[in-house]
Amino acid sequence: MLKHRVIPIVLLDGYSVVKTINFDTRRNLGNPITVARIYNSRNVDELILLDINASKSGEKIDEFTVAEVASECFMPLAVGGGLRSAEDISRILSKGADKVVLNSIALENPDFIADGASRFGAQCIVVSIDVKKNGAGQYTVYSHSGKDVRYSLLDWVKEVERKGAGEIVLNSVDNDGCMEGCDLELVRSVSSCVKIPVIAVGGVKEPSDAVGLIRSGAAAVAASSIFHFTSITPNDLKDEMLAAGLPVRR
């Protein structure tokens, strides 16, 4: 039986851990190595490490930071930020990452997903999709580069799967960092049209939200603010999921 995961997300702005609200306002949270050590001591299922400025600035996530974080992790590590070539992926994997997370480059060149899956295996390629509601209340794919996105949300989700991605990270921009609850409708609509695992992100405010996300079709729950700014831990989410009859990794 598939066991559901709880995955902390660590966002980097260069060498500092930050947390955004609606992908805009940022709060500085210190050193990524310290954060990684804390999560390692709490025996989390996986860790996602993302440099949120790398693509926009034309840079790449710092490989030495990746190596240091990986040396502190005894759980799978997924890394993203400015990866634009097979050589970039290979370099990050050589520093200890188990998976890479693609976003802007996937939108610009969907064949890059297929190339990565072919070279490194589908299990290694995670595509992050940022979603925002427009003025008409419709879900739209949000591009960090500001370029027009030629896909509707569900068409893009299907294309990501068709190109060979192993997983999707589904980010709700409107709920990011707010800790005011999750967009279950978004999770249901996306998870119902693909067979690959969907990792739901955005808005978790209490452990019961994790149950709602899994019951809406997510394979895993990822979060950041709830772990940084409250006393709630990943194990608290797992305990709630277990109590609801959902299989989790212990």
C-alpha cells in the first residue's frame, strides 16, 4: 500500500533560508545547514531545497550549499533552482541530491523534462507547477519569468506527465505562506487527471489539513511555514493522518 509522505520545503535566497507569503513578502530564517540538521533529527520522509531566485537572476543553486545540506540529510533530497542543462542536473546529483526540481526551464522547453527522465530516470525528475487564480477565478499556471504561459493548467499537468516526469509539486500561490487552509479543489482537479504522484503545497495551518489534502488526491503533503513558525512538527501531521486511517511512513 502506498504510504503518504510529509515533506518540509526549505527555500533559499542565495545562502539564506527564507519564507515567502504569496511568493512575494519574504522573511529571513537563517542558515540552511542548521535547518537541515533539525529536519534530519525529526526523521522526515524527504526534504525539498529550492533556490527561489536562481532562475530569475540567471544563476544556479549553489552546489556547495547542496553538498553541505546533503551531508546532513539521511532522507531523500530534492533540489531545484536555475537548473537548465543535463550537466546542471548531473552536477547537483553528484553533490548528494536524489532528485531535481524543474520549473521555469520546463515551461520554456518541455522536452527538457523528457531528456532528463531519459538520462537520469523518471524517479529523479520532479516538475514544480505554481498555480494562481486569475480575476475570473480560473486556475492559471504562474510563471516566475513573467513570460506568457501557453498551456492551461490541466493541459500543462498532462504534458508534464506525458514528457516523463516522476512527480509533480503543486504550489498554490494564493495560499503560499498564509497558513489559512489549503485549496482542496485545486488538488482534486490536478490529481484526478494524472497518474503520477502529486505533492500538494500551500496553506497548511494544522495537522488536519494534511488529511484533507491526501483525501483530495495528493500523494504527499509539503509545507514550510507551519514547521518554521509554530510548534507543529512533521510527525504531528503524520499522527493525524495515521489517526484518520491513512498509511504513512514512520
